[in-house]
Amino acid sequence: MARALIWFKRDLRVADHAPLRAAAACDDTLALVVLEPEWLASPECDAQHVGFLLQCVQALQGALHALGVPLLVRVGAMPEVLADLHAQVGFTHLFSHEETGPLWSYARDRRVAAWCRSQGVRWQEFPQTGVVRRLASRAGWSRRWQQRMESAPAAPMPMRGVPGLQPQALPSLGDLGLPAPRPLPPAGEAAAQAVLHGFLQERGRRYRQDLSSPLSAETGCSRLSPHLAFGTLSLRQVHQATEARIAALQAERDPEARRFAYHLRGFTGRLRWHCHFMQKLEDEPAIELRNFARSADGLREDAFDRERFEAWCDGRTGYPMVDACMRQLRATGWLNFRMRAMLVSFAAYHLWLHWREPGLFLARQFLDFEPGIHWSQMQMQSGTTGINTLRIYSPARQAADHDPDGRYVRRWVPEIGTAAYPRPIVDERVALAQAKQRLYAVRATPSAREEADAIQERHGSRRSGLPPTGSGKSRGARGPRPSALQQDLFE
């Protein structure tokens, strides 16, 4: 008798869910969500992440019940949870999606794989995004991405649940020792579909114009990033729905409809970015902890200024646009992409902070934290990839361009213009001159240039629909995933 266990992680939906579809071939099925102490204790986890996940799981329970599948929720370490469940119900197959996560998740997956081998349980993983596991070369990556996104979604099917098992009550944040989170947006599959529908039907009509300003981006951006991070929507669902909407708009004679399609086409390019950056972490998991370019080692690590870091975290740097963005992020868990980039740039260049601690702080603030995108972006915006142009954002220029009347700053920094607001924490001109001098001096060395060519060969994009990532000689080849291991860009 074949008994299937579906392990839900960041794929909390029933539509377009390949493991769920594969489990239908077994005699009976049960599903599992595990709240792992390693995740709860990790430095990137926040109560808002857990709260949002629990709401997604609650919606998932109802959807699975309608298909006849009981969903169990366990708090514990893997594979110990699997061992206990195996002793109880004796499953023969384990189905899940591939995960490109932090290093602790890679180590956990290795333990799960070893346990499955020891118990004769067949573990089958399915890709969920355009990320390719054990990618040997970046050549052809864009074509493979397109093929995945255009393939037919995996439709859910009624199935037979394991008898005698009932859905469980979910633990509360208090049960898990966590405080109440900041206000959360609606979670779950139905909420995700509603957000997608609203964007494609109305909110996205000025997407290319709206995405840069924190004022217009709040409603003009897709706001799908938490749903993609927790998997209440698949990237394929978003891609296919967007392409269908573009085709419908282009078929109309109305010039306004054609303009709407133009803006949505800008959004589709960012769907590729999503997987392009995740692929970097998949291919080189160590970038979570160390510089892409080893020539950047030692530049900032020993000069970390705790007082500057805390002022940046608190939104009291004396630079109004920086402080307003940080305060919005801390209050809401969301910020548009350009302003995220400005926060990182300010920390890296103005304050000369190494990216790791600011990255962990931001990971806790972003409800849509996606490790592959996050750590790639932290390094790119900090100038430690070795191949990307240094992107240094002027807070004053960003304010002039995207908040010209000061409405956004006044909303989040009401004490601006009073004695309660601090003076600038650094002199911008002096700080940037020093940052540029240090970074360009390193980049000019022959060893750094040679290293940049190797990084470009391994991690650079190749005809992917993305802007060029650097000026290295070689393009695109990727090495295999290390055998020892296994923001959202929609703004």
C-alpha cells in the first residue's frame, strides 16, 4: 500500500501544487506543516512571519479538507517529526517542493534525505519557481524559465485521506512564545487571488510610473510578494494570469488599454528577476554569510559602528527620507523596492556598515522576506558582488524625485523641522568620498578584476531579459550546487 505524506513549507496552497497532484496516485494521503524551532530561533524570523504563516495554514486546512486530505501541524525538529509520524501512520512516500532557503534549511534537508533513505521512504521534490537545482551552466536558463512558466499548472484532484486523522487546532503565537505581530495583510490562497486580480484589473495600469515613489507604490505595485514568499500563489499562476491580461488588453482598440498592457509588460520582467536572484543563492548558498567578491573581505567588517547601525534601525539618522522609509517598513512590514535599495545603500556607503547585520534586521522587517532575493540584493546594493555598478542613492535626490512636496516624510517623521529631530549622523559628501575611494581602490587591483570575471561567469545573467549585471568578460555560466549543501522585486 502506497501512503503519501505531503510536506508543505513555503507553498501554502492547493492550486498548481505538484506534490499534491503527485500524491493523488497513492492509495491515501495526509499533509503536514512543521513549525521548526530552527526557523523560529533564526535571526531572520519575526513574529509577523509566523503570524502570516499561521493564517495561511488555517486557510490551507480548509482547502485540503475539501479535497479529503487531513492536515497535521507539528512543532518540532526535522526529521524527528517525520520519525514520530512514520511510527504512527507508516507513510511510504514524501512529497514536497524544492526550497531555496537559508543555510539551516539546507542542513535540515540533508538530514531529511538521510532519514528517508534509512527508512525506505521515497522523497520526491518538485521545482516551484524558475530556479534550477544543480545548474551546470547559465546558458539556456531563460528558455528553461519560460518553459516552466508556460507549462500547464498542476490541478488539484480529490483523493482519499488517511483514515482516523482529523485536522488539528493551530498553535497561537503565544503558544510559541512570540509576541503579537504588527498588523498583517489578509493571508491565504483566496486573499492572494484577490490581490492578483485587483492588480491586473486596475491597480497595475500605471505600474512603471507608480513603482518608484513610496506614495504611489503603496497601491500601484502588485503587493504579491508576501504571497509568493509563502507560496499562496505560484509564480506560474502569476505569469500566466499576467500574460492573459496583457493579451486581452492588446486586443482592444483603446489606447488606454494598450498603455495598461505596456505597464504590465514591465511587471513581467520582474518575475524573471525574482528567479534570477534566487538562482544565485541556490548555486552558492554561502553568500548568505560571506561576500560574493572575496576581494571585499575586510573592507567594512572591522569598522562596524554600532551607534550608527542602531540609529539607522530606529529611523533617526537625520536624513528625513531614510528615516521615513525605515519607519514605514517597521510599522507595516512593506516598502517599495527603490526605497529598500536606498536604505541598504545608505547603510553601506554613508554609514559604512557591513551588509550582514543590516540584512538580518531588514529580513525581520520584510514580511515578504525571500532569502535568495534578499541576500543577493543586500550584496548588490552594498557593492560587494564585484561585478555590479556601485549604486549609491542620494536621500535628498530620492526625496526630490519621489516626495517633492514632503507629504510622505511628514507622514512618517512628524517631528521634522523641530528640535526633536536629530542632525545628520554623517556628512554625506565626506562619507561618500571615503566610501568610493576605498571601494574603487579594491576594484582596481588585478586580483579583484580576475575574481570579477569568475563571478560574472558563474552568476551573471545571459539573455534573460534582465539588464546587464556587470562589465566582466564572461557571461552566464553557473557551477553546480555545492554537494555539501543541498523584497521584494515586484516593487
